[in-house]
Amino acid sequence: MNCQEFWNTMPEFEPDAGHAHLAGCAACQTRWSQRRELEAGLRAVAASCRKLEAPARVEARLLKAFRAQSGIPERRTRRRWIPALTWAAAFAAMLALGFFLIHQREPEAARSTVSRGAERASVEMPSDMEGFIPLPNTEAVQANEEMDVVHVEVPRSAMLAVGLEVNADRAGEMVEADVMLGSDGVARAVRFLD
């Protein structure tokens, strides 16, 4: 095998092929050893540079140049503050809602003072409402308040609740009555017809 045939067969990929030529040719052996030293040096440099990276600005310039050559439009950078602003707005809305729910005002009806115990309402009825007895523990009927009158039958024992006397023998009988309902649907007064 001559020198040209030796270098054309790429002996570094075939471990046993061509080594006999190196033993007989001093020029090829010198060139081979220089090649091996160069290869070992390049591997050492590559190993030491594995952890090194190009700065971000160099990478950005290279990408910009490659995109300009290839005709790919440059990507716009996303605004990173938009998600943070969205989360901040949601957090502020939740705080406002929590504050509103905690400090919500009590309804007016709950704040009004209600007397303890059952007492008979002493209210003057309008002239067209004569005969109605105010029910205990209800609000007073206002002169211009809208009222509904409902005709019902109730047990005679219901008369005891408003302080009327009832014969014990007739307590189970039904009696006709008119019930005055306020605009809120709550019974305010009753008038017994029997």
C-alpha cells in the first residue's frame, strides 16, 4: 500500500486497516501522530467550551440576520406585564368584593327596634277599616298604605290570639273573618264577621 492509498482509505474509521503502512513509512507515521495530537487538542478545547454559551445579544443579532436573509418576519416580543396586570386587576376586584360583602349595611327592618314579648298593637284605624283588630307584633298601619282585604274562614279559637273571649263549647267551629294584608303580604289586622 502506498501513502496515497493509505490516506484515501481513512484508517481512523477502520482500526486494523493500514497500520502496517505506518510501520514502514516514517512520513505517514509523523503525519499520523500530528493528526492524532491535533485531534486530541480539538477534543480538549471542545470539552472545555461545552458549558460556554454566546451572550443573548449575540444570539438575538444572529437570529435577526438569519431571518432577514430568509425573509421570515421578525417576531414581536410579547409584553410580559399584561398577565401581571390582569392578575393584579383580578386581585383588586376580589378585595373590593370582599370589602363590600363584609361591610354591607344591615337591612332597615333588622335595625328597627322590636319590642320584646307579645303586646297588642294600639293603632287608630282609618274610618273605612272599622271593626278591624290590629294583630300583635305587627307594624302599625299607615293612613296612606296600600292594603288588601282577604275573606277567610278560621277556627273560632283564633279569636283568642287577639284577646277576644270564646265559648269553650264552640271553640272548634269555623268563623268567617276578613284579614287585612299589608303591601308586604303580612297580616296586619283581622275583623271577625260572626
